[in-house]
Amino acid sequence: MTKNIKAFYVDAFTSKTFGGNPAGVIPHAENLTDMEMQQIANELNLSETAFLIPSPKKDVDYRIRYFTPTEEVDFCGHATLGTAWLMATTYDWMHKKENIVLESNIGKIPVKWMMENNQLKAVSMTQITPQVNDIVIDPKLVAELVGLHESDIDPKYPIKIGSTGVPHLLVPIKTREAIDRAAPNFKELKKMNNDYHISTTHLFTFDTNGEFDIYTRDFCPNIGIEEDPVTGAANGALAGYLYLENILSHNEPHQLTIGQGHAINRPGILYITITSNKGTPIIEVAGPAVVSMSGNIMM
């Protein structure tokens, strides 16, 4: 029997088609096998494709799974945001519920709507509690792997592994110019990330000329993607790092605007809120999205 699968492209962290980070979304994946999900993700050939499966749990609306063109991953921020935007708009969930709860391999992800004049302006996802781990690695090696000089790395901040469910190597860079000039050796970077069990290498800088609070780029050849344009998971992990490493004060909430994707003509913006619950940071990552394409896959 032929399966007729509804599929969408959703550009996340942007209000313009072909900006931000495109994700595939399959809103009805309950009859797909793991192999079929992987085949669809490979065919769509986006950094990640999200698959929604109805959940029998009363406190969960959907099970969500994420596949790159080559493998399943435990969490993807931009695909979560794009999926939530699609459900809120195309499937009108913004008028049915105030929020939805998605359950991923790393746990529950609450997502709420940010409305203005009865219009959806953004969706906001609460990521799981962030963690930061030390890594023993030569900054010169890191610089070489991303195609920069050791002098481009900002020594005021430590290189660490940050996570809100998926580990990212967080690398402080002095200038936006240096981040834009980064030209990784993807073969060797892939090997290093695999050796340290890191999902992505995430460059960040505070040098933004006031356009953003932080500017970033994200490289992830080890999961089948050379560069992810605008990354909800990595920037959420970065926000947790900034709090846990005492780079940001614990005495007040923080709202960060992060720019990413500009170096590869997929500009996007993330809005991140950091609050504290008895010393534990709560990371909310928000942004708009655009449904840029829809169609059917015949299998």
C-alpha cells in the first residue's frame, strides 16, 4: 500500500522565507518505520527533519523525533521551533491551547505561543537544564580545525562543552570578523568532535557592534551537516554556559538577542531568556518561523 505523507519545510528563527534555518516537519509520522523516517530525512536533505507521533501520555501532546540526512539525533532546537510554529498556525493550535508539550529523547520540551494583537509573533521552548563540562584541548588545535589563528580565540572565556541535552564545544572568539572568516577542515573537525563525543563546534563572540548581544556560527560535520545556519540547541547551551560560568550575573534575569547564519546568507535571530530557579538556570529559546513549502511524499 502506498503511503501518502504530508511534509513541510519551515524556516526557523526568521520571519522571511529562505532565511534562518530550514527544518523538515512530518506532522503525521505514526505509521512510519525508523527506516522510512531516515529515508525521508535523507530525501529532504535538510540539517534536521522532525517527525511527530501522537503520545498516549496525558501530559504530552506529541512524541518528537529528529533525523539528519544520516542519523537520528536526540534534540534539535530549530526543528522544535519550526514544528511548534507549524502546529500553531497551519493546524491552528494557537487557538486551541496556550502551549504544547513535546517529548524528545532527552525529555519533555514545553513550547508556548507569544501572541500580539491575536497574531503569533514567536514561539518559545524551554530547554532541559543546562550543563557545562571541562575539556582538555589545545586552543591552537581548535583554532586550526576551524580555520582560524590561535590569536582569534578570546582568552577571557573558557572553552567548554555545554549542553541542554546535546553536547556542543563552545569556543569564544574575539571578533565577528574572525567568526565570518572561519573555514573549517571538516574532515579533521569531524574526527575531533567524534573523539570527544561532541555534537557541534559552536563559535561565539560579543563583538557585534550593537546589532546583537552575541553572534555565533555552528559546525557539525560529524552528524552529516557541515554548518547549521541558526541553532536553537547550541545557543541554548551557550546561554547555560554564560550563566553557569558566572559570565552573566545570577542576581537578575537576562534576555539575549543572538544573531547567526549571516555568514552563509541564512540570517536568523534567536531570543533567549535566562531565569533562575533556586540557582538553577532556566533557558527559554524563542523566535518566529515561516512555512516555506508543503507537499506530499509518496512511499
